Amino acid sequence: MRGLVNSLIIAAGAFGIGLLIGIAGAFGKLYGGPVTRDLLEVYTTLVRAVPELVLILLLYYAGTDLINRLMDMLGYPPVDISGLAAGIGVLAIVQGAYSTEVLRGAILAIPQGQIEAGRAYGMSPWTLMRRITLPAMVPFAIPGLANLWLIATKDTALLAIVGFSELTQATRQAAGATKAYFTFFLAAGGIYLVVTLLSQVILARAERRTRRGMPSFAGSGR
């Protein structure tokens, strides 16, 4: 259960920070200058191209070493980054790349008449984003973000490779101590399934709520 709590904390933290990165990345890709768009394109391409396990190992070890080298150059003592903070940070970078593309697609799905109307009223870019773009893109973004949340809950298992005690690592330790591998890993699989099913129920309700008043599409079942 402690491993499950750690997994959920990491997943929630990584998803939330990744969502903020995604919002900034999506707007940067759509409305930023050429340099901003190119840098974001490199970021999203690299993260989506490199296997997540390789990224976790690279960012966990190399990223920590880079931060401490920078602290040393600035004359500060090295920092001891906790496994929890490192896990959230690493997965947030991965989530941010995928969130950028999900939110970019959601923004492009907004009827352009709504944005043009806001501009015609003289709204500033910040007001336009806050009053029109962000609320209007939510119904289009939720299905993709729901998938990213489920991916985040399962990606926490990859942190076992760096020794962090999340659900999979705790299960492996318990199974190794008792030799009851089948029992413990079956229980872990059941816990992941319960988390997924509960998440789907909550996210489905959120999607229905945000789509109130929107036209239904044939075959959508909504």
C-alpha cells in the first residue's frame, strides 16, 4: 500500500506538471516565434522517439549530476535530490512532450469563429487564452489527457529500475522475501487494474460534463 501511495503521488505530480508544460508548449508551437517552435519541436520529437526507460535513466542520473555540477560552479554545496522529486521531475518531462501534442490538437479543433470573435472584441492574448481558448479546448483534450494519466500511473513502474520504492519495486521486494512471486505480482496487477477502472469512471464523467451542450457524433455513444 505504501508503494501504491508513492506511485499515485508520482503519477499525479508528473501529470500536473506535465500538463503545465503541455499548455506552454502547445501555445509556443502555435503562436511562438520560429526559434521557440523549433526548440519545442526538438523537445517533443526527442522525448517521443527515445524509449521512456532510457529517458528515465538518462534524466535521473545525468540530470542529477548536471544539477550538482551547476551548483558547484555557482559556489553552492551539492543538493540531495529525493527519489520522489526526481521521479516526478523525470516523468513530468516525458508527460509534457505528449501533453504538448494533445493540447495543440485540442486548440486546433476549436472553431476558429470563437477565437476571431474574441479578437474582434479587443481581447488581449492572455484574456483570449483564459476566457475562450482554454475552456473551449477542454472537451477536445480530455480523451487524450485521460490516456496520458493512465500512462503516467503505469510509467511509475519504470522507476523501479533506479531503486525507487513505488508499487512495482515494493511488490518485487515482498515477493523476493517470501518467494510468493505469483501471489504478490497478481495482487499488484489487480491494484493497477482497480486504479485504471476508477480513473476511467472519473474521467468519463468529467468528459460528459465538459461536453454538455455540444452536438453528439454518430457512433460516439454520448
